[in-house]
Amino acid sequence: MSLSNLVALPAADAALVARHAALRERTRAVISETEWALHLPYIDAINRLKKEKRAVILAHNYQTPEIFHGVADIVGDSLALAQQALNVDADIILMAGVHFMAETAKIMNPSKTVLIPDTAAGCSLAEGITAADIRLLRQRYPGVPVVTYVNTTAEVKAESDVCCTSANAVHVVESLGVDRVLFLPDQYLGQYVASKTQVEVILWQGSCEVHERFTGAELRDYRKAQGDVHILAHPECPQDVLAEADFVGSTAAMIHHLDAKRPKRVVMVTECSMSDNVAVNFPDIEFTRPCNLCPHMKRITLPKILQALQTGQHEVQVEAEVARRARLAVQRMLDIGRREAA
């Protein structure tokens, strides 16, 4: 069954178009007329159903514009979503993101219903390491604390001392007051952290399938083709990419940087939808989009969100003891907070 057949909605009428006229104007540059006609009935139905169900939608920066701007109540990077999930006044949290994000929301909100529209929305980093791997690493490196990227499963978080995101990884490592740490699973973020601290960082060979595909040579070609262009890169990218960038930071830090610097022309070296979503709020900046798509993020669609709210699928569960131990690691991350310069 195609996505368009998951739910039956009427075509947009004049009243429906009028209700969402302001949103249409904001997103005109990133959502075509054809796409808007298809999305609008879903946007309207989802926003109505959220009120009926006392539901809140959290959406990651990599979600498509019709989700990010059209139906999300809270948007941000992994750290922002984890922080905001603690303060949600709702019965239902729907995560428009990948599975580990929904698990994290459930870990921090054990009494709330947490839904993810597609259970196959995974992550190459989360799939690249297991709880058993960490137990073996602890045997090999006794006494060395484990710092785990939030892009991991609940079971992996439960085996960790503290979690981090790209926004606070350096400060999390240094907060431990030790000479060396195990940093898991992203090797490129780990290399970036190692370049910013005197702490010895022992790496795992994981990587993000979106960011690892960029190359420094690719960015040099952009500069030649585009001339005066400002390049922003996510620290999950390889080191030769970061060396070519004008700014390196989390998705939230990229937004703050653009707001402060207001460059005329920008290349954002990250997931494709990030540029689209940011461009809506910076119409004065020209965005070049040499990006890569995250196939997992793109599994989340408006029809699937609507179906999840209508049916209560797919509810995320985390075993109580795993959740308890994982919550400790996540809470330590949240206590440190965002420590990233714009």
C-alpha cells in the first residue's frame, strides 16, 4: 500500500487554504505548489488531532519542511529534543525523528506514551555498537569511563557512564576529570573531540552514513565554483571536511552562527532538510545545498504521523531496569547542558 493510501483525506478547500495561509507564505521557497497541495490536508488533520489527543510532536532538524514547519511543536537537535522532552505537558509524545530519539524521550518520560511513526527509522551509529561491545571494552580498559554519543540504543546508554551530543561532547569529556576516556561510537566526532582536549580519547570505528560521505576535495570544489561562500560542517564529518569548513558545530550551533554572522552565501555540510528548514528563517541568505539525505529520517512522513496519532502505533517501550540505568547517563548529559560557541 502506498503512503498516499494510508489515510483518506479530502482535497484542500478555500477555508483550509485560508487557515494555513501564513504557513504557506513562510515555506513557499522550500515547498512547491504541487507538494503543498498534497501536504496541506495532512497538516490540518494532524494539528487538529494533536489537540484532541493531547499530543506533542517533537521533530529533529533533519525532518522535511512540511513536518518541521507544518506540524512540529518542538524542533531542534538531539540535545534540544532531549531537554525539551522533560518539560512536555502532554499525554502523548510523537517523535518525528529516528528510533533512538524516541527511546530517549521514553527514558526521560516513563509515564508518558511515546510514539514513533515508523519503527524502521534507525541510525547507522546506533546500529554500529551494542551493549555487549561496551562490556568487552570495559574489560579491556578497566576503570576508563565510557562517554557515549546520544545516537545509540537504550541498552548502550545503560552501559555508559555519561552521554553527550555534538553540542557538548568536549565539555562532557573534560567534566570527568580523567586522563583518558572511551568515546563511542562516532569516530569522526571522537576525532574532533580529541583535537579540542588534552584528554586521551579512545575511539570506536562507527560513523554516520550521511556525514561520512562528504570529502574535503568536494568542499574545495564548492569554493572554486561558488566563490565567496561560507561553509558550515557538522563534527560527524571526516577531519579533511572539518579542515575546509569556516565553522564546525552542531545543527543548533550552525543556526546560531548564521544568525550572528549573516553571511551572504552558505554551504551547510549536513543532512539535506537542514538547509531547507534553516532557509525559511533566513530569506536574506543564499543557501547552496550540497547535502546528503538520511534515509532513516525520510521514513517519517505526514501520512505516517497521522496514522500514528489515529491508531496509537508504534508505541516505544524500554525495559524498566535498562531505562533506569540509561536515564542516569542521559541526565548527566543534560546537567552539563549545551556548551558550544556560536
